[in-house]
Amino acid sequence: MKSLMLKAAKEAGKIILKHYGNYGKLKFKNPRSLLTKVDLLSDKKIKEIISKKFPNHNFLTEESGLIKKGSEYTWIIDPIDGTTNFTSKIPYFAVSIGLVKNKEVVMGIVYNPCTKETFFAEKGKGAFMNNKRIKVSNKNKIKDALLAFALPSDIRTTQKTFLLLSKLFGSVRGMRNPGSAALNMCYLAAGKFDLFLSLSLNAWDAAAAYLIINEAGGRVTNIKNEEWKTSDKTCIATNKALHNKFIKLLR
């Protein structure tokens, strides 16, 4: 399944790069959520590649929703995580594919076609970037931590996020929102970020990166400090050493 997942991500990446800077007409799911034909083409290509090998597997994708086929396996897909960056020619976006077996994430890949960064994890086998094992940072003081965050398209939730960020601002070394939640989480897994916060994240944004962080030695929960599930909206990720301290700051 690893080779299939890698093939699907890279073939989708080829489509994305082909249309980079030439994505056609923009559509809006809402005033702050973009959709292009490239999102749909990427989504279609990933599903075609996987379905050819596993025709009875389920899908949950940002652009197609839930496709049930009665399997114990579900592929959770974001064909372009960071569409706004893609349309602005900012090379910080990714294809995200997670594989769930009976509600447990067992494999995940996050692939940036511009930089060729490929983050991958299989449950119990570690996390890797471009085949090199990665680990979370070893920082144990909040004041030394770099916080990444993601903003939803919903205004009210975004306002709540800003209120939390203003509360946290004096406690951390810095804050960043480069524009792709999946990549932000993978950068945490690689020790570049130490904390991650989102008050509204979908399963397709986080499923693959959740496993990558766990396999890199980090921790991912909801804001109640319960193990993150694909049905959760809030997502708090850390290098594990800072987790309980960070949760306390959020309360």
C-alpha cells in the first residue's frame, strides 16, 4: 500500500504542477474557501489510482465527500491542502492521503509537489521525510517553542483563534501560519515547529499528518486533551514534552 499511496500522491502532484500558475476559473465554497479545477483533477486522479487496485475501499475526500463501499478501509484525501497558496503561486501546499482501517489511521503521506518534500508514516514503523527518519523537537519550555496554527474559513472560529493566539503571544517564541495545516503538522513532526493549534480542522487536513506526528514521537489530541480522532474538529499537536503545558495555556 505504501507504493500505491506514493504513486497516487506523486501523480496528483504532476497534475498540480502542470496547472501551477494556470489554474483556470476560481470558484468559492464560501468567501474564504477556494476551489479550482485542479483540486478536482487531483482528487479524481488519486481515487482512480487507488480504486484500480482496491475497488471496494471507501473514500472520504474534501471534494467528493464520503463514498461508502462497505470496506474496513477508508482513504482520507485532501487533493490540495493550501489551495489559496497554490493559486497565489506560494509553494507551500500539499497532497495529503491517509489510510484508515476500522477507524484507526494506519498509513499517511503528505507531499509538496513544489519542494518534493515527502512525509510518510506507517503505524509502528516510524516517520520519514524523503526516506530519512524524522523526530519531533526536544524542547521542554513553552517560551522556547515555535507555534504553527491554521485558520478556518468560518469567521467566528477564526475570531476565537485570534483571541487564543493573543493570549499565547507572550508565552511562545514565535507564531507562524504558512497556509497548509498538513504541512504545518509535518514540520512539527520534523522538529521545525514545536506546537500546532487549529480550532476547526477536517479529517482530510489532518489524518495523514496525525500519524506522521505520532510516529515521530509527538502527540495529537483535541482541545479537551483526548486522543485526536478523524471526527474531531479541534486539533492540538506538540512534541509531547510540551503537550500538557500547552493544553493548560489554552484553558
